Amino acid sequence: MQEVLQRLEKIDNLEDLESLRIEILGKKGILAQQFIKLKDFQGEAKKIFAQELNTYKEEFETLLMEKKATLSQAQMHAKLAQESLDASLFTTLRPKSEGHPIMQTMDRIIEFFVNMDFSIQDGPLIEDDFHNFEALNLPAYHPARDMQDTFYFKDSMLLRTHTSPVQVRTMENSSLPIRMIAPGSVFRRDYDLTHSPMFHQVEGLVVDSKDKVNFANLKYILEDFLHYMFGDVRIRFRSSFFPFTEPSAEVDISCVFCKGEGCRVCSHTGWLEVLGCGIVNQKVFDNLSYEDVSGYAFGLGVERFAMLIHRINDLRSFFETDLRVLEQF
């Protein structure tokens, strides 16, 4: 027994401890061999020998469990020390983000117009019908309302479908001249490869006396802006319709994917639509009691610009947590 205890004391790993257990307690172990010898004893001698073997077995099992617990604890601490993480440890290998691609694009757009002396205006996300529709020449019966699937609340309140209400509120509360942009989130009931229920717009408005604002001013600043965002692209203005501007135009750039030669992205036309613009409709000024003024307005979708700049063909990639996409930024 003494020799076994000395061996047990020197063991420093669970593998050797298991080997000793099998050697002593296994089916062919030392104790099993001793119990076989009981058949050679008779009477009181057999009883005494059996008691000695059982006492030896109980003592060994107790010491074995204590040793196993000690070694298991030591092994766990060693493993934890090896696998532990220091959350405060600084490393230059950690990937650094330059910001979400939509916010990068938004900041770049804002930077251009701020440098052109535009102010930045903001407004509520929950709007009333007047500021979101009526004031912009979109009365209740107007068919253009059907183009915007709106999230409505009670009492004619709604989630704004564009940032144009900020333009209305700015005209209500500001004096001339007005030169502003309204970046922000807008909401429509739409969701597919190129649409999201929540997306971002930047709309601009310039209002001043009639002799200071015209379509030529609008054309100049938008051409300068699109070259700033997309580089050396061709630009064209196409006649269009918007209830709040007249005349109105949609602005295209030569396809950034095929350089204007025609591809699947541009439907083989060589052109991509990027924004809408126009001279502010006189009915909008009448709704706000503005007289003897002129103005121009424009609006663009930030996600649309981000998709073209970063060559992303699925809008939903911006809002999902796919690391293959996110790690690119």
C-alpha cells in the first residue's frame, strides 16, 4: 500500500493517474488478483483477509478521487490561461472601418454642397399630410401619390416619404435667400434588389429673387456635383415630370460599369439615371405665400449613389451583416 501511495503522490497528469487506476482496480488489476486468492482461505482468516482488501480498496479510491480533482483543476486553469483574451490589448492588426458605405457617400455629398455655401437643414421623420404632400402640389386626389407607398398613422400623420418636407419647413421659417440641402432617412413600403423600406435622400433647394435663379444655375451646379462624385462621366438632362417642379428633368450619367458602351446594368443604353431636378413649381410658392421669387430643387437617393460608387448590385447588402461585404469597408 505504501508503495502505491508514493506512486500516486508523484503523478502529475491525468493520463498516468488513469493508468494507475487500471493497474490497481481494473478487472485484471492487483486487487482483482488478490480477491481471487480468497478461495484459499477458510473461516476467520478469510473474513480478515477480505476486510483488509476492502479497506485497501476504499482508501485507494478516496485518494484517487482527491488526486483526480486536484489534477483536473490544475489542467482547467492551465487551459484557461492559455486561451484567455485581454480585451484591452492593442493591436494594429485589428481591421479599421472607414464608416458604413452609405454614410461615407452621404458625407461626401454633404461635403460638396457645404463647400458650395449650402446650409444643412433637418426635420421630423413623422410628418403631417400638408408638409409631405399638400404643400408640394400633391393634393389628396393627385395620381402621383400612388407612386409613393406610404406608412400612415392616425390623424393624417405619416412617415415622411422624402426629405422635401424639410424644404417646406425651411421656406416657412427662413428669409431669402435660401440655399440648403436636407439629408436624411425616408420611408416607403417597398423592398427588393433596388428598394428598401427605409433609405436615405439628399434634397436641395435654392430660392431667391427671379433674376438670380434659373435652370442654367441648376444645370451648372449639378454637372459640377456629378463630376465630383463619379469623375469623368458624360451627363445629360431629360425632360420629366414632378408635381413640385416645372420644368422638371431627370439627370443621367454615362454608365460607370461599361463606360457608356452598353451593359446589363444600364439595360444596354449606356446611361444611368441618378437624380431628379427642376424649377420650383409656382403652386408650391403660392401654398407658402411666396411672391416674386424663383427657385430650383433637386433630389437623389444616397443608396443609389453608393451602389454605383462601390459597384454593389443588391441594395440589401448595405443592411445585412454579411462579413464578406462589410470587411471590404
